Amino acid sequence: MKKKMVIGLYIRVSTDKQAQEGFSLEGQEVEGTQLAHKMFGKDIILKVYIDEGISAKSTKGRTDLNRMLKDVERGALDAIITYKVSRLSRTLSDSLKIVEDIHRAKVRFISIKEGEYGTSHANLQFNILASVAQYQREELAENVQLGMIQRARNGKFNGGKVLGKRKIIPTCEAGGDRVII
């Protein structure tokens, strides 16, 4: 009897709001399942790994990504499907290490939107897309920081819950105000 192929489907969204209100997780799972059946047939085992509301800036705290990588290491998966390279990671060094570990284990890595990796051309494409994902994350962080600085300059609140009282004391010598919490 032929062993059933085990396909890992990794899906992720960045924010809790996307996880709770959006259809992105469901959409990624539906498209990943369809591609798995199209590529490997109906007689497969599909293991779904979901990181809800977690940034791809780091692999820390991404429980299901790390669980999937342990399954790769122990030879429990034949292929991994993810929606886009940016779902895997938005840090170039993490992306390269993850895919190197996947390839070393002889597991196929497939992006629904960008194709399968493993050839020299596909690996170049992966490197470019992983770099672009990191660039987008860094650019967004810069834009958010700039916006928050401007909001603060305009006297607007930038954050979550206020956990105490603030007292603003004018300072003559510095020409500004000093905030005491």
C-alpha cells in the first residue's frame, strides 16, 4: 500500500483584527487546500498550521510555524504550501534559514501566488520576494513611526490605555515641557 503524502499548509495573518474579522485565514486555507489536491491528488493528509494575529517580523512566538518546522525536521511532511512568501517571514535571514531547512529535509516548498521553489531560477525569485517582504515591513514601520511623531507634535494621543495620570510641568530653561507620569 502506498504511503499517503502529508502536506503542510501554513497560513498567517498579522493582526488580531484580521484574524477575528477578516476572511484572510479562511481564504488562504481554501486556496491552499485546492492547490494541494490539484498537485497531489485527493488521497493526501493535510496538516494546517495557523498563526493568527502574529507579525512575521520574527519566528519567535509563532507557535505553529515552529511546530511545522519541527515536523519538517522529523520527516513528517512531504511538502509545504503557503499563500505567499511574506506569510512565511518578513525578515530575509529568517526566510532564507526556513527555506534552507525545508530543502535540506527534502520537503517541497510551494507558494500559491509565486510557485514552487527548488530550481536556480525559483530560488532567485524567492530571494527577491523575501527581500521585498522585509523592505515592505521596514518601510511600513518607518511610515507608522513618522505618523506617530507628527500626531504627538499635534498633541494627539498615540497609544493604548493610559495607566496613570500625567502632569505637565513647564520648564523655563529648556523652552519645552516635561512630562511626569
